[in-house]
Amino acid sequence: MPKNYLPDLRFIPENYDTITAATPLSDGVTIGSFLNGVTLDHITDIATRKQLARNLLPHAQILKSINTNNKRFADYKLVVIEGIYKKAPEEQLTESEDNNNFLALSGRGIVYELKRNKKTDNDKTFELARYLQVYHKTYDRLILDYDTYNEGELNAQIIIQTPEISPSYDVKFKQVSTTVFNNTPQVIGQLVEITEIPETTVQFPADTPDDVTGYFTVGDIHARLLRVYGGDPWQSYARDGRLSRDQVILENLQKIRRGQVVVISSGYNDAVNSNDTPESIANRVYKTVAISKDVLGHVTTFLLFPITDKIAVSRSRAVRNAIVSKLATFNDVRIVDLNDSQYELGNDGKSLTPESYISISTSLI
């Protein structure tokens, strides 16, 4: 049953005739606290602005509580890293509760970092996540999000997602906690601390590149599952959440000696989780394939991600077409289109069935 959420009555949007960046949501917190370089100019309807303000009320209360805490977090500041989201003119957003950018359109998904002296403190961020889990239960999802996107350095953020709050303030908070590493859930229902970058190398003795021979997969989820279901002789350097910009992909390619068979999958997570243009994603994919084939001398195959219900079809097609256009300049790189009718999408809506990966594996060996 929905509960009656009790906001601070001094700041409820129903009290305001206009809603602007200066509109207060709590003591010392305004809508502008969540704007981060955008304005409200794209939202012209007053009712929509009031809904945005209502959705931000739990965030404002958390922001105020932590930044005025003179004990546990006295030397720290909770900083909004990604606030209210504004779509690009031609952007197609997947309308999904799993898409934080979609939630951020209406103030329901905000990304935070806990900083001391302008530097993120990972240990204290974990402590804060646990604190919020116990003392601030006004969230649908509390995500402790670790990543290594900044040149392999481990970084921690907290993503707080909230429900749409009605004018009656009857709302049910789901209160689900999740720990994520590089866009891949590590555990659902719990917060766990990650203190070291998880192992990204293959699990077999390989002291030097010359020791590593055979068939390899590099990149994201499709490359990993090719190894899982293809079995021997595949060896994998792939992880589900990798983006095309992740430097570790190139580092792993360099561990594989010349002449070996390498299967790369990349671009899917960029399409889902970034606002990068299709051309910029394709350029990074092209660079990865070019290094594998031309610089390192691998026998290279590329897995072109399928159209799924996790990404808007127009976005999927645009990124896929840009990748195909760039890779078409190679004469001897095989492209396996995972959207081909001979392959079937799995139950998770983003990967293929085991039988499909087995079929691909058989065709490549």
C-alpha cells in the first residue's frame, strides 16, 4: 500500500506560483542544486515543473541532511554529479525504470559523489551508502556504483532513484539496494564495498604475450558469453559492462600474440548508457578493431550487437549503422550481425540464447 510521504510543508511546490532554478526545496537547497549546466527553459509547462520539484524533494532532504551533518560527515560534501537531464534534439531515450537518464528527465534519478577537499572518498562513500540505507529510506533504488572509467582508477558514486510523487504525496518507496561495477550488477539487495579493481585478465598462466595463444574474446557481454557457451578453446578477457572507451580493452588485446583468433564485441553499452554520438562510438570501435588487426596482427572478428528492448530502436540502428560504415573499410574483418534471423534474443532482452552463441562459436573455430 502507498504510504503518506511527509515533505517539509514550507517547500511543497503547491505553494509556488512559479517554479525556477531559484525555487527552494529545502533549507539551502534549490532546484538549481540539481541542474548542473542545464536550465529549465525546455520545460515550459508549470504543472510539469511542479512535478519535477515534487520528485526532487527527497533528494533535497538527503542533500541538506548530509551537507549539514556536523558529526559523521562533517568534513565531507555530497555533490550532485549528474542532475536533471535534458535530451539532445534528436535523442531517443529508452523509457525504462532501468535507464537513469530517463528518470533524470523528471528529477527521479540523481548521481552523487561524496568529496573531501574536492576528491572523492571511496571508503566514506560506502559508509554513506549504508547510512542512507538505514536512515533515509525515501528511495526506490539506492545504487552504490563503482567504475574504472577514469584511466583505470577505482571511483565510487551513489545513484538515488525515486518514484514519481503525486500531489497527494501518497507514495511507496521500493527501497532496493544494489552494488554495481562498470555498469554490471555485483549484488542486488545488498551494498558491498569494492576496494580493489576486479580481475580483468584471463584465468590461466600467462606471464608474457607469447604465452597466450588460441581463440580469444575481448570486449563486453556478447564476447563473454561466446566464451561461456562456446567453451574450449575460447579464452576470454571480456566483461559485461565495458564501454568502447575503456582502456582495458586495448590493454587486453596487447596480451594476445600475433596470428591468434580474436573476437571483439563493443558499442552496446555505449548505446545504452552514454549520450555519445553514433559516430564517436563507431570511431572508438574502429580504433579497437584496427589495433587488433593491423597493429597486433590478429585474425579479427567483430560481433555487431543486436537490436533489443533495452535501447530505442532508432538509437540502436544509428549506432549499428555507424559501426558498420566504419568497419566496411576493412577487407578482412568478419562482422557477425547478432541481429541476424538465425540468432535468437535471450530472456534478459539484451543477450542471445546459449544456442545462438554456440552456433557462432562453431562457425569461427
